[in-house]
Amino acid sequence: MELIDAIAALAALAQESRLAIFRLLVQAGPEGQPAGQIAERLNLPSATLSFHLNQLKHAGLVRFRRESRSLIYVAQYAAMNDLLAYLTENCCQGDAASCGAVTCDTTTLIKPPKETRQ
């Protein structure tokens, strides 16, 4: 990760609502969460949510996909891991492993089953 990318990611996360959105999306896993549910869970007006999601998207921390009429937002785990690696690359005199620096392994995440309508 380049310095400019790290600054953009940290700036995007340095706001209460954006940090809450990103943490919620990290918790949601690779399936992501519809914008409407994010707004409801965090009690944010849709215009405010849209602004914050655009800031996170611009920083490369989230992406979205369209499913029917919904926009599903997903945390970019690779970007999160790159930021963590950037912040810890010189930890413990260059031995980040001895510091317990961690990254999120998305290959081990269990995808929740799709809801079925009856």
C-alpha cells in the first residue's frame, strides 16, 4: 500500500458514522448488506448514508453490487488487510509476526444461507 492510499483509508475511517458503517460491513462478511439495512441499523438518513458510503468507496474500503433494486455494500477485506499491513510493517523492528499483527482471512468466513421466501 502506498502512503497516499493509507492516508485516504484512514481519513475515510476517521469519522464516527463511516467507521460504524465499515465495522458493520466487516461483520456482515462477504455477502455484504443492503444500503437500506445499513441505514436502519445505524439510524442514518439515506442521503447521509449515501455520502458516507461514497467516501468509503472512494477510499477503496467498500464496493457494491446491484441485486434487483437493492445496492449491496461489501467491505473490501484486501484493502483492510493492506492498511493493517502498512501500519504494522515495521512493528517490532520489522518482525510483525512477533507482535501478533493479524489480518482477516476471508477464506474462512462462513457465508450465511440465502433467505428463502415462502
